[in-house]
Amino acid sequence: MTRPAGHAAGSVGVGSLCVLVASVLWGTTGTAATFAPGVGPLAIGAVAMGVGGLLQALIAAPRIARETPGLRAHRGVVVLGAVAVAAYPLAFYSSMHLAGVAAGTVVSIGSAPLASALIERVVDGRRLTRRWMVGAALGLSGTVLLCVAEAAEAADAHSGPGAGSVGATVLGVGLGLVAGLTYALYSWAAHRLIRRGVTSGAAMGAVFGLGGLLLLPVLLVTGAPLLDSWSNAAVGAYMALVPMFLGYVLFGWGLAHVPASTATTLSLLEPAVAAVLAVLVVGERLPLLGAAGIALVVGCLAVLTTPTRTTPKRRIVTTRPATGARRQGTPQPDHPPVSVSVPDSTPDANSAAPATGGGSGETARRRRRPK
């Protein structure tokens, strides 16, 4: 599953599609959590990422066993990714609980591309392309518009918020920034393992399995409400199996083909999906400003996923035109060299001519031989 630094257009397209499908699945988590109002955000995050991570490790156990030497050689990256996996759902779902589903999702996912690009720039020395910067600007602008629209809608619905509400919102935004940073960290860690020769299954299974183990104590302390009713248990099972297990399997496949900064930028589709589902399922209203934000996010995805047309490099071959057979003792005029542009895949003209056995120079030499 290892890919070189320069990916083919087809593999990049497949990787981008995997990340986009994963983002759609992640966008359903906020709506799904509304069906279990009695379950706290820590329990939701622990069951979703904890159980989902352990399932990934279980499925990838044979690959992890075969690639243990490679994982052990990069154990620092594995541990860093696992800690980020454990911290992300606790910060993410707490952010949505305090600041609102839309605002928490937008801040968490919207800040991840910038954090990811900063990590790749500082650690890997990766240059930011103009295409990525345009796509990130569109996506971040769209998520900001979504956040502003949802905040205005919430202010209209709950007029006269108290100081406690303001403090909770500020804390929720801060936790959203922590979630964005940890999301970028474990995405970078998984991508780095894949670039170092570890398959995506083993990399994601190791990172998320260890992160799931770290979340088990949190689940044991806070997860009792998940067993209070069948609906709560169904929400917990859905969160663990679909958006977290299946979604992150797809995300791991995507990281094998695209950089972490591109993957986290493509995941800006998640808050757009969350906003649409909030309107269609939960019954929230989407103002015109929010629709404009979704349009900008779609524009971001179009910029990043449209394949670029690559043209083969051409080289200049200098040759002299054929003058035909030379007659003995007859001077021939000098011809200037002609520069011809040919693709790199074209065989060298100087090496191809002798193979034919019929070049003009060979013919002339034969005619000049004394009888």
C-alpha cells in the first residue's frame, strides 16, 4: 500500500473519493447523537472512537502481527497518533455539546486543514501548493459562513443568553480547536507510517487500536446511560460501526494515496453534510448564509478533486537533415542544424539510425570505397 511522493492521477482520485465518503459518514454523527439525548458527550465519543478503534485493530490483527517490526521502528509516531485518537472524540463531542452541533463541527473540522498543513510544513518540509491554498480558502470560508449562520439562528431561537451560555460557547470553541489539532495529528501519524512502508490497514489498526484502549476507562466511567434503553444502545452501536469503524477504514485507504493536509481539507465536507442533515432530519432551519457556506465547501472539493492534466516533458534533439548520397569529389553545401522537439519516451535518434542499416551516411561511405 505504500505510494511514492508523486501519486498518479487515478490513485489520487480514488483516495479523494474514499476520504469524501468517510466525511459523509462522519457528518451523520451529530444527527445520530440527538437520538440519545440522555447520553453524555464523553460517553458518545468513547464508545464511537473506542469501540470503532478496537474493531479496526481486530480486523487488521494479522497485518499488525506481520508488520510489527516496522511499527516498532516508528513506535513514537504510533504512540503520538494513539494519544491524538483518544483525545479527539472527547474534545469533539464536548465541543458540539457546549457550542452547538454546527459550531462545534465547523470549528473542529475547519481548523484541521490549517493544523495539518502546519505540521507537514514544519516536520516534513512540504511546500503548500497554490491549488491547496485556493481550496483551503474556499473551504474555510464556507465553514465560517456555516458557523455564523448557525450561531445567528441559535441566537434568534434563544434570545437573551446569559453569561453562562457565553462561557460555554467559548469553551466549546476552544475544545473544537483542540479537536482540530488532534485530528490533524493522528491523520499525519497514519500517513507518515504508510509512507514509511506500513500498509494502511496495519497503520490505522495500530494507531486506532491503541487509542481505543486508552478510551476504555472513559467508557467504563461514563457509558452506563448507553445501556438504559435500546435506542441509546443502537446509537452507540451505529456510531462505533458505521462512521468510526467503516469511515476510518475508508480514511486509511485515502491516506495511502493523498497527503494528510489534502485529506483533512477534503473532510470539510463533514460540516456541510451535518448542516444538511440537521435541516432534513432534526428540523433545523438553514439560512441563506448557510447555503452559501455549503456552496463554498462544494467549490473547495471541486478544486481539490478535479484531476490535473499532465503533459510529458519534451527534450530538444539537434540533428542535420539528410543530404542524400555524396558524389566523390563534389562539394556539398553546409546545412544548419535543425532542432526538433520530441517526447522523452521517443528513442534516441542517434542510436536508432544504425539499426536500420539504410542511413544516408552509410550509403555515402559505401559509394566512396575504392573498387
